[in-house]
Amino acid sequence: MSLIFTFLRILSLLTHLLVANQGTRRLVRSDQIGRSLPPEHLEALSHTRVAAKPGEAGARDLAGSWCSAYKRSDPERLAALETREMEIVDRFGDWHHLIGFKARAQFWKDGFDMTSRKDFRPECFIQHVRLIGLNAAIAQVTVSYGEGIALTDGNRIPPFSEIHTLVLANVAGKWLITAEDIVQQNSWR
């Protein structure tokens, strides 16, 4: 049943993405690219290593950058990899609609602040990247916590794994994450 709900959530996010992009199909000259991005992305993306690559390679690079930022517990870097408006369904099934860099960075910071930094060692692997159009892709990333997670309150979450399904959009030549769905796996790898 959980798999059906996950599929429906992803389908809903994709439909939202495709409908939202219908009115934005226009040619953008290279001198307009900087002006077409929100100011927060111009500043935030200036330090990122995600190249403006076409197709699957650019989407795969973005997923790799996400894994790297997550493993380093870097909320600002994670927020810089996302579109201005972001939707996340967390591992508890709660939906978060985050608008703006500060809101997105705070979401990640709140999650990382619950964990003990010295014992937080997630492993992150890109499982699958698939283009679903010229400007959209789906990436599935496995995050495993082989030692579990020590919380700041002294409690410990036992070992587990999650699948993070990332909906990616190519915005003015840059691949960014526009939605994420997190599902805990029944057994960890």
C-alpha cells in the first residue's frame, strides 16, 4: 500500500511540474540566463560544482552533489541545489511546502540539528536517474545509516535505509531539485 501512495505522490509531483512548465517554453538567450534565475540562485549557485550539462549527465551530477551535501550535513548547500519553491514529503509522510532559500535551508538544518554530529555517517548511492523530458528527470538515491543515528537527546535510531526520489528540473540551463519524496525501506542495506 505504501508503494502505491509513493507512486501517486510522485505522479502528482510530476504532473505539477509538467503543467507548471507548459507556459515557460521559450528560447532564452545566454545573456538572459542570469536575469531569469531568482537572485538567491545566482548567489547560491555561484559556488556550486553542478555544471550546466545537458541531459542525464547534468541530472546525475546534481544527484551526486545532493549526496555529497547530505553526507556533510550542509543545509545551505542542499538548499542551493533546489528550486525557489520546493516540496518535500518526509519519511513520516508529512508534506512540506518550502518557499525561499532560508526556509529550505532551515528545513535541512532542523533535521541535522536533531542528530549527534560525531556519529552521523550516512552512506549515499545514486540508484537510478531517468530523463522524462528535455527539462525534467527523476533520480532515486539510497541513503543508508548502517550504524543507526544517535540523537542529541541521547536516544538512538537503529540502522535503516531510505529511498529519496528527487524530481529534477532544468531551469535556465541548471539542473535543480524541485520535489523530494522520502520512503523508509523495511530493511537496511
